Amino acid sequence: RRQGAANQVTSVRKGVERYIRRIAGGRSLSWLICGGLPAAVLAADADPLGAQTEFQPVHDSILQVVGDDVLSRFLWDMSFSAYTTKHFRGVIPSAGLTVAGQGGFIHRGFYVGMFGGVGLSPKTDVQPGIYQETDLFVGYVSPRFSASLQWYQNFTEGITDIPEPSGFFDFGTDTRGLLDLLFSYRFGSELQWQIHSSTFLPPTRDRDLLPGPDGSPVRGDPRYTQYLEFQRSGRWGANAWRVRVGGSWRWTSPPDGQPRSTFYDEREGIHNIGFDYIRYIRLGEGDDVPQLPVKVLVVINPLADRAYFIVGVDLIQLAS
């Protein structure tokens, strides 16, 4: 009887695994983050809010957890992508072709990872220098809730008031880094609705710039910029989509005579309206052939009066 029960459990487990592989099309863990599986099957249907592990499909992450059995395992994931423009919550850190890689580990819902990106386009009026960035993130994810702390270090020339990049672990007042506290909550019958929150905390370059005695800018107190985004995601066949609306405000009052600027703009308000779409193109016949994930984003920033059309491709995906 014990052997029969064990065989039944094994049969059910294999059946679930076949089902997951069938609806996942044999893709790697990176695919799951892009909305590939129904949200009800995922412990995290998308990337956490933040930095360059952003939750829109043009970025990937390790946060794709299927069931309690996977939560108890130690998993790793790595990807390498290219996209025509790099955007971060409606603003553009890289206005041209950008390549990025990232990887991480997850165990029992706790994860750690890193991101690195570099732009291949010259300086423009939108982009002050060649984009270079490295991020470190740690966090926890569950089916409905996730939280993370992420450290972004942008080495792009001219991106801040500090002319020369400081070290990655520079946590001083004049750092180029950003410390981001992120929370996400998913709800609905298939967890298709999401709310994402981001708050920049010290140490941070999210500060007011005030005129100094010699006319050069002087950093003021932290603004504690708060970003809030609402998402609705879905899927049909081999397609996945996501619509989003996000905006920001500051928790602190600006100095006298200064505007209520945030990290993202000189004004508070909505600056990230978008639609994300992903399609996996089979590069041959059969279930085991490689698939090329092509991702398309439309990004609208009402505060900056700008709109962007972005195309991204996952070039390499490696995962346990």
C-alpha cells in the first residue's frame, strides 16, 4: 500500500511538471518572470518593482517561483538582454541601444542578485553620458506579497551633480547611489492586479540641489521620493501583456522658493504610463527548439511630454 501511494504521488508530481512545461513551452525561469505562466501558478508573476530588475517585460529577474516544492529548493537564474532604449519608471537613463545582464539566487522565497547595464550610444540631449550602471538587490517573495531592498549605482557621466563616479559602496552624502525600499502586492482571482511601491531612502542622491556660496550646487536634505504604480497583466496563447500607470511625490517639504521636485521630475505627478507586450517566436519545429522572446513597450511620460517605443530581445537565458 505504501508503494502504491508513493507511485500515485510520483504520478501526480510528474503530471504537474508536464503541465508546467507544456504551458511554459520548455522555457527557462527567465521566461516565467515575463508573465509566461498564469499568475495564479506563480509566486511572483513579475519582477519586483525597482531598478533594472524592473517589472516590465523588457527586464528579467530570478523571481519566478512555482509552488511550495520550488520554494524549498535553491535556484539560480541568469540572463543577457539587449533593447533599443533603457527606461526606468518613465525616465530614460540610456536613450540608445543598451545591453544588460543579471543573475541571482533564490531559496525559500529569499533572493539575492545583481544587475549590470551599459549603453552603446553616444551622448545626446536626453542622455548626458554613456550609460553605465550596477545594482545589488536582496528581498523576499511570496504569491501575493514581495519586499526588497535594492542599491543602484549609476556611473554614467553627467547623470548627477557629481562629475566623477564614486565607488560602488559609497554611502556618503555625495554618493551617486540610490537605496530603494520596495513592496509589491498582487490580488485578483488570478493575481492579475498589482500594486508596487518604491521609496528612496538615505544614503541617496535623491536630494534637493541648492545654490552654494560660489554658485555651484550644494546637496540639501533627502526628498524621500515615493513612487506608486498600478498594473494589470494578462496572457493569451504565447502572448503576455501588461498595462501600468505610475507616478511619484515627495514626503518632505522643499526649501523655501524651491519646487516640489522628485527624483523623476521637477514636479510631482504621473510620469509612467505604458503597455508591455511579449511574444515568444519558435526558431524551428518541436517542443525543444529554442525560442526568441521579443518584447515591445510603449512608454508615455506626461510630465516630460515624451513618449518612447522600445523593443527588447533576450539573447541568453541560463537557469537551474
